Amino acid sequence: SFMTALVWKGMLNTQFGIVNRMLGVSIPWLDGQWMPYVSILLVNTWLGYPYMFLICTGALQSIPGDLNEAAIVDGASGVARFRRVTFPLLLIAVAPLLVASFAFNFNNFNLIYLLTEGKPSVLGSNAGRTDILISFTYKLAFGGGRGADYGYAATFSFIIFMIVAGISAFSFRFTRRLEEIRR
């Protein structure tokens, strides 16, 4: 993902990026007001889509065909079959992946730092417009204009841990309930 983020940074560069050349315009992908958000979403989707696609495809193939056939015999429509049979079984397999993906993206320091460095800057603040909690924590501890603020950074790290742990615990409880439904 390091190299991919750096390649995308070059491709989205305003002066010499291939994306602007192909479009024939000069869009500030990495330093405009809203375009850095679009750039981060685009690159993050580019990085995560193949993995999610593989997992979802494998989960869909593992669903027994007998269940869909039974739903057809019972007179279920295509939407009802998806909603009552396919989606719940798919969610059982994909829910842990969604939790892991959330935890990874919540702390996706590499992409933010390599693509935008948290910029554009916000006047009067250490945080940039595209900073997430972990990149802001890094700036507090090792960068920024005020020097090393380790105590503040440690507090933010603890808050990040509590947020991710809380959401993960809730999600795993939900996943356990889904597995009980399957039985």
C-alpha cells in the first residue's frame, strides 16, 4: 500500500500528474478544499476493493444452492431470497472482515501521510483538513510547530484505542448473534 499511495500521489499531482493530463484540466486533487477528500476515498477504494471482492465472492460461493432452491419452491421473489437467505449468510462471513476493515481504515496513517500529509492546513490548528486521529496524534508527538507533545499524543492514542475496541466489541457481539441465527 505504500507504493500504491506514492504512485497515486504522483498521478494526482496538479502540475505533472497523468490524471490531469488525461482530463486536460488542472484539478488540485491533493491541496484543494474538497478534492483531497475525494482523492483519499478514491485511493482507499482502489486499495480495499480487491480484498473485499475476493472475500465476498468466496462467501457467496459457499452458500448452499439448496437454500435458494427451497426459497424458490416456497414462492420467494428474487429480492426476498436475497434479503432472507443470501444476505444473512453473506453477512456472517463478511462481518468480521468489516470490523477488521473499519479498524484498519480508522488507523490508516500510511494513506493520509503519504498522499496528503494531512493537508491542506487549517489556520491556528495542528490538524490539517484530511488528518484522521492517528495522523493528528503523530503530528502532536513528532511533528507540528509546537514541538513534541507526548502527553497529549498519548491521550489521543488511548482515545483511539478505546473507540476501536468499543466498536470492535460491539461488532463481534453482533457477529456472534448472526452465527447463532445460522444454527
